[in-house]
Amino acid sequence: MGVGRTGSGSSALSDEALPALATTVGVPGYDRSRVTAGVVHVGVGGFHRGHQALYLDRLMEATGDLSWGICGVGVLPGDRAMKDALEAQDCLYTVIEKHGDGTQEVRVVGSLVDYLFSPDDPEAVVERMAAESTRIVSLTITEGGYVAEAEDPDVAHDLESGAAPRTAFGLIAEALRRRRERDFVPFTVVSCDNLQRNGDLARERLTAFARLRDPELGDWIERETRFPSSMVDRITVATTDEDRAELAERHGVEDRWPVVCEPYLQWVLEDAFSAGRPPLEEVGVQVVEDVEPYELMKLRLLNASHQALAYLAYLAGHRFVHEAAQDPPFRELLRGYMDEEAMPTLPEVPGVDLEDYRCTLLERFSNPGVRDTVARLCAYSSDRIPQWLLPVVRRQLETGGEIRRSASVVAAWARYAEGIDESGEPIEVIDTRCERLTERAKRQRTEPDAFLEDRELFGDLVENERFVAAYRAALTSLHQQGARATVEALDQTTT
């Protein structure tokens, strides 16, 4: 639905309020009291609620099959806030799709029917996963969540005999152990994180963890459990108090934690399931034999383009993505990166016109309704740059292709990591390796390769003369001329 009522007459979100809210926004047309949770999802944030949960809501609306509801799981201490918000409103929440012309589509989503907070009761989480009715366990645990090394403190805890699991893989491994013991078919593990071959990575890390506990369990998981890869795409942004107030004023809905997102929505899913799957193709999901071409398209065009824009835009003074994407030099930077550096590394993508896709990306980035922040794109760079941008760099170096823009992006990340912007104001560097990155970055005015010498992040790139030359030139320009001049020079240089 579009614009709803205005005024102060708003209703707190709950099952009881749905009939009244149906006059102004979309609401579930199915009986939520009859929904059962066939899916357990770990990591219920804005992205999951604006993507996978919305698709399952649409599926139940379209087909009447109510066996594909979701039980959400919070693993981290910070997830308690989501637990409190959802429990206060019967696990309902609102998705607000914002178009560039100011119009909105608003729907209350009903597919999430329960929420378990693992730090309070890990046994309840394990038993819910182990229940025969659970057919899928899905994940949005971020790129940094795929840890299975015994040296990690939480992993080490989960490997102790009789320990209550703390980690996502600890919970899943124990649930699969119980299913094996009870002679149940293993559930399917579906990763929805922005990682290439995310299904393969989930299989590798989970089986590695399980083998540390019990080699036979690890072998059984690898042999019997399915881990389909998936590509998920929708830009969601942090919810603000202004979003909540506008939802109440404009649409009459009081929601503690609505989801704000763009209209664009895509999910490509490998057809590999061990305990059945929902007919998601009926609501627009692309169910395919091979996800890899779609993954590469998104990771190297959308995700890496976000990185291409982020640090240079922030240093130049932009704070919102749409403002940077509408700024001509930065728009040219994006287009040049996509056309000359990312595109040559991509295979054909079945059913996708890549020229249209690139044009759509520029439109999506330029959407002022979403108000995505540049700072969000700059966060957790050490998890993102190696996964999204550096594969483009390495492929282009192998083939003799263009790398100037990519090298400049890495240099801009290094400059950003110094923690001071071009006006002398502090930058809050949010990263799991923040201290290490900042220490290296602060040495680079006298040791220009200090940042690049972090082999855990960059491997042997520091030994590639062509890349190092482009990187040093960009870093020098950033220090002496500033980000905007550096971007303008990139746009003007021809190859």
C-alpha cells in the first residue's frame, strides 16, 4: 500500500490490532495462530526481516501453506533488544519500502512467530532446531560469524564437554547431533550472508567445528546435511526514531523496530535441500542449480561498488550514500569501476542483462528515500574488502586488466583507517581489527606500504609492483590533494 492516514491516531502493533491496521497498510491475510515454524533463523536483524522473512510471509499469503513460519534466534548479547521489541508486539513488525520519489509501500509481516534468546536459554534453541518440524536453519551472522577455530574463546567453550553452546555453530552442531541420535533427517543449513559460495563455507566451518567435538558427527553432517548457497540482495538501513515517528504519523502504526529498505528485492537460491523446501519460486525467488554467477555479480558489482564509493566519499565530506552517488565525479568513479574493473572478471549470468543491472545499481545507490549512510558502508572493512574487492584486483592483475580505481579504494581505506578526516575531525573506525588497522595506517606517511603489508588481509599484494605503484600514487594524492581531487583525477585518466 502507499500513503496511509495521517494524524495522531496510531495503533501499537499486535495481532489484535491487525484488523484496524488493514485499512491503512498491508497486513497478513492468513491466520497467524495456525502458523508453525519450519524455519529457525539465527541473526534476526533488519536484513533478514526485510528479505527472507518477507518472502516467507508472501509465500504463506499466496499459497496458504502455513508450515513455513520462522522462529528467530538471537545469539549475541546485543540481540536482547530485538527480543524485547518483538515479544512486545507478538513478533510482528513493519517493512517500509521507500521509493526515490517519496512514495512508500508498507506491510506488516507475520512470518516470524517466535523468538528465542540463546544467552538466556541455549537448551530451548537446540531443542527447537532438533525438533522434527524444523526443516531449515538459516543464517545471517555476518561475514565475521563463520569461526570454527579452537583458539577462539567462544568456540573453545562450546567444545568443552557438557557446555551450553554460545555460538551459532555450537547450537547447530548439537541440534544435528540430537537429530542423528533420534534418527531424524538433518535440517538444511541455508547461509544468507554476503560471502561467495556461502553454502560451501557454512559446510566447511560447521563440519570442522563438529569434528573437533566428534569426528563421526562431523562426517555425518558432511555426508547427510545440505548447505545450499544463496545470493540475497536488498539494501536495508538502520532504523531511526524519525522512521518510527513517521510510520506512526503517516500510516498509523506504532512499531518499536520497523525495517526501512529500498524497493529492490532479489533472492537466488540453490536447489539442494535435505528435508524439503518451501516453493519459493512461486513468490519470485530464483531457484537454480548454480548460484555462483549471481553471487559474483552481486559481490563484485553491488558490494564492491559500495566499498569503491564509501571511503573516498566519506573523506570528501559525504555522509549519505545517495548524495555521493548523485555527485558527478563519484558517479563516474562507480561506473568506471563497474565497467572497467569488475565486469571483465564476471561470467555470463543466466537471465540477467548486466548493463541493465549496472544502471539499476546506480539508481538504487541514488535513492534519497533510503538515506543509507556512508559510515555504514565503511564499517567492518576487514571482513568485506578481502571478500568483495580483492578478488577483482587479483583477477585483473592476472589478466593485465585495469586496477587503478580498486587500488585507490584500498588506499582510501588505509587513509580512512588513520581515524582523522580531511577537516581534522575524528573518524570512528568500526572494525573487528580496528586497533591493528589504525596502528598501521598511522605509520604510512613515512612507511607508505605499512597498511598493505598486513598479509592476513592482503596476502602477497604488497609484492605486486603494478598494484603497489597504483596504491602509493593514490595514497600520496589522498594525503596531498584530498579525496575529491583524487576521484576527479581518476575520472580524467584514460587507459
